[in-house]
Amino acid sequence: MVTLKQLVDKENNEMKERRKTETSGCYFVFYIPVAIYMFSSAFWAFPDNGDLYPVCMIICMEFLSVHLLYGYIYKVKENGKSNNIFLKYKYIPVDINQLFLAKIILLGKKLLLIIMPAQILAIIIRITYIFKDSGRLLDIPLFTPSISGIILFLIFSIIIYTNKQAVK
């Protein structure tokens, strides 16, 4: 029987291979929205006028980057069409619930790699902003990367869960 750690590692390697083959090796272009998300979330972590446009743009940019990069966790392209990846595992002797847990763990790890640098950068910029312009340290816009990351984790977990339920 395959352990959960081995299954997570196997899914990570297969996701990377699917990304390479299905994008003809151009998947690295999808990291551009990730970079834009990181820098924009850091610099717009303190809107002075309470404008929600930057926050909405940050969340949309993160959704786009996660969907383009890590959509290969729950879908696979066959004959030019995207299909449910759990249907491929229907006839392979693997526990679907354990596979679902492995995919959720993999999604969480990948989202943390995007969110943590953005959150740390936002906190560093906020601290320098406080010392320079004497602003407030803690408020909700500072935690925009973390809040949007939690929301996206829930959204993509529900998408993966519905794909898992379609197999049964």
C-alpha cells in the first residue's frame, strides 16, 4: 500500500510532468501572474482611502495564477479537452479518499509557496511604512494575501471535492 507521503510526492511529480507536456514547456509563463500578485499584494497592503479595487485585483490575480499553475492537480488534458483526473484513477487500485487528501495537501503546499512570501513582503513594507510615515501596524488590508489564500484554498478544495464526487 502506498503511504500518504509517497502519494503526495507522486502526485507532485505527475502534476509537474502534465504541466510540461500540456503547455509544451511554456508553463513558466504562468509564474508571471504569481510575481505580479506577490508584489501588488505587498505594495497595496495599506490602501489609505479604503478603496477595495486593489484588494479585488489581488484576489483575481491570485485566482488566475493558482488556476493556471495548479489546475493540473484536479484536471488532465486528453484529446484537447480537460477532463476530471479522478476518472483516470477509477480503474487503478488506489483509495480515492486518500488520493483526495493527497491532492488537498499538495494544493495547500503550493498555495503556501505563493502566499507566505507575499505576506512576509507585505509585513516588511508595512513596518518600513510605519517608521517612515507613522501609520498603523495591524489592520485587515495587511493580511490580504493570507485572507485571499484561505478563500482560494477553500474554493479549490471544493472544486477538487466535486471532481472526486463525480467518480462515485
